[in-house]
Amino acid sequence: MYGAVEAGGTKFVCAVGDEKGNITDLIQLKTETPDVTMPAVVDFFRKYDLKAIGVGSFGPVDIDPTSATYGYITATPKTAWKNYPILKTLQDGLRVPVAFDTDVNAAAYGEWKRGAAKGLDGCLYITVGTGIGAGAIVGGRVLQGFSHPEMGHIFVRRHPDDRYEGKCPYHKDCLEGLAAGPALEERWGKKGAELADRPEVWEMEASYLAEALVQYILILTPKKIIMGGGVMKQAQLFPLIRQKVRRLLNGYMPFPYVEDEIDDYIVPPALGDRAGITGALMMAIDRE
């Protein structure tokens, strides 16, 4: 059996599955302080004889194995978790190998192995929710340099009707600061789920997301773009984003992915809300 943890800013999802990736047990825990949440995580897994665990964590996290803080959650706004050694805590508590990465990289891995990008040599996974993050699989490997990419914090051209200053505590009007869930709520005065019948909201949101996707397409040329997270549950966003991506590219990349097949190119996750936990499980299985 193998274990998996999707460590989110709101909740931890913990699962156990077999060598084929089939989940046999799963729980959700509220993300409280580490001294409350982590013992409950360890207790859940102690019931099982595990060969390895995969972890996809909220971040930023240190994923450089040569670093002294490898496996730490680093500069997170969740104060109690800042500089927290989540990897070492699991290793010490369970004494099994642990594969460690970001939550969005885990989701990308899950969709690549078992979801919308299965059979391809890579994909780009983007989550648009409380924050915005993205993970990429390129040539069968998770993309990283000195750290994991922070694609949610790129700068995009402002919508001409937008006077909102931005929500990001670091950059104000980066992509996350303009298009994540908290920015939607602060700009429009209501949560995204309460704005479904306001077309101007989603036209602006789609504009920002399309601006970002075009940059990712031009730089990474992914063979599939998968968009998840709470904001992307507004199904009207997908046709708007696809339309705006094609208009922004303006025929510059005359490939089927972004032309005739764009409806199958920019898609929701095939695994739904289980992309992250499935990816973490596959990370554990593939670690050996």
C-alpha cells in the first residue's frame, strides 16, 4: 500500500491506495496549526503498512534536495506554517520514503498519469482558487529550476475597465492579485459563486487568465492545459478563455492545439477535485 497527502491551505486530504493507484481509504482534515494537523495526519497512516508516501503541499516550498531546508514550507502567509519542516515531520513519524512536491505539481502529475493528459509527454496544470498556481510536466519530468515555477505571480496587461489595485501582498496586480478568488470578491463585493449571472465579471476574469495562458503557451508549448480550482467551476469561463486565447495569438501559432482542437486543449481536470491526491499517490508509487 502507498500513502498520499494533498496539503492545502484550507484542508489536508490523506489517502491510501494500491500499486495501481486505486484509492482505498481517504480522509479530510482541517488545516489548523502544525501541532494540531500533523499528528492527525501521522495517526491516519500508522494504521497501514506503507511502502512510500507522496506529498503535494501548499507553498512556497523548498523542493531542492541539496538545500538545508528541503521539504520545508517556506514564505507562506499562513504564519503558523512558515518555515515548517513538513517532509521531516512525516519521515520521522512514519519511517517510510516520502516523495515531496508542490500541490500544483502533484495535480499536474495526477492529470498526466491518470487524467486529461494521459498518454501525452506532458501538460500544464493551473489552479485558480484562493491563489493561482501552476505546475508543468515537460518531456515526462516535472519542470523546476532552482525552485518550482511561480506562474501565478506573472504580470499581465490590465483590463481597460479594471481600476482594482490588486490583492497580492507582494506584487498587488500580478495574475494572482487580479484574478484569484479573493481578488474577485474584493473587486466585486461578492464571492465568485454569487456572481454567476454577472457577465462583466467573467469577461474580465477570462481576459486575465487568457493573457496568462498565452504566455505559458508561447514559452512552454504544452500539449494540454488543464484548469482547476474553485474559480474554474464557473463553466462559462472555459469558452471565454478559449476565445480570448485564440484572439491574442492571432494566428501566430497555427497548430491544431490552439486552432481547431482548442476545446480539447484547454480543459477542466478529468480527475476533478482528486487530481492532487491522485498525483501524490502516483508520486509515491513512482518513487521506487
